[in-house]
Amino acid sequence: MSHAPKFEDYQHKYKNVALTRRDGILEMRLHTDGGSLKWDQTVHDALPYLFTDIACDKENKVLILTGTGDVYCEELIASSFEVVPADKWDNTMFEGSRMLHRLLDVNVPVIAAVNGPCLHHPEIPIMSDIVLVSDTATFKDTPHFPSGVVPGDGAHVVWNHVLGPNRGRYFLLTGQELDAQKALEYGAVSEVLPADRLLDRAWELAEEIAQKSFLARRYTRACLTMEYKRLMQAGLMPGLALEGLAIQAHWALPGELNT
């Protein structure tokens, strides 16, 4: 008897995610109360489980990851995170590690459709196989070094990999904000589109990919994520440990922290 999840098992399971599927193409739209996503502990802890459900459902052919409205994620609810003392950080470390590993375990091609500013955990859509962005999109690693926090939760892996080590370190250390055209110039995104064309283009590409055979889709995804998996295996947990060590040393109250 199979224990693999069916779409109806997880379609309405996660409060910050609206899931729709047509012809095997799964659209995952992040939101907070129906509006643009506000990053909080609930989202942080739920995504690893959602990515596991998606990966285990073999009826999924392609994943489209997008946001709601004209902003992808511009706000953070810092007070929702409990990171001090160290046993509280352990949960953030555990789920933060699982979130990116489980995203890479999604074994179908992933298309991001970034619908506007993405200032909190922009590494998640940037890790997609194809990254489409609206012409209003911007990227910035707001909650880490600009806020006095070590960018060790995968940002250090992703941005150094995508932008190259010198541009990546500059981006993280200076709080640089990349607009859509600069992100395209740097090779971080695939296409820049008018906002009203973004999702249509994502579905157009997804429909092309969905026509390929079951194993072609799955094994191509496996090939294309091998290097990311190697980098994450080597760097993610040590980075999270260093981030947590700095937090324990320098922050007394969880409410003071942006993470």
C-alpha cells in the first residue's frame, strides 16, 4: 500500500500557500491572509513539509513558485521567531536546513515567477531551474548582514553560486538591491516580463516541459541540482551554526532580531 501523498491530502494543508494543479502542473502561490507574503516562523517551518509532499507526489510534472499581488515578499514578522537561547535557535536551524534541502529534493523542474520585490529569503525563488521576474521585481538579502545577522542560512551558498564569489559577497555584505534588469545582467534570472505576462509565460514554459517523459523530467531535475546539493551539503549547516553563534553572542531579546 502506497503512503505517498495525493494532491487532495496537502492542497489545503498549509495556511500561507494556495495550491492549484492542472494537467500535472502545480502552481504554488505564497500569501499571507490572501495578500502578499509576510515572512514569519509559520512559513519558515511549513515549507520543508510542503516541499516533501510535492516531491513525494508523482502526479506532479512541473512546479511553478510565485507570490501574490504586486509584491513577492517585502515584509518580515521578526517577533514570530524564537531564536534565543540556543535551544530555540535549534528549531530555526533544523527547519532552515530542511527547507532548502527539501526544495532541492523536489524532483520535477521548478519555475519561479517572481511577481515583485523579494527582500526576504530571495534565495528560494532564485534556486529554481528557470527564474522569471516581473519588471518590478527587486532582490535584496534584507534580514541578514544589513541587520547585523550572519547570512549563513543558505544565502551564502546560493548568492555566491549564482552571482559568482566576488559579486555574491558584495551583494551580501553591502545590502545591495538588484533590480530586474541588473539581476538579468548578472545571470541571476532568466527573463524579465511585464507583470501581466509573468504567470502566462511561466505556464507556457511549464506546459512545454510537462510534455516530456516522466523520467526525462525527473532525471533532468536530478542532473541540474547535483551541484546545488553538493554545495548545500557542505555549507548549509556550518553556515547556520555560525549564524546562530553570532546571534547568541550579540542579541539578548528575540524581538530585536530580523532573521
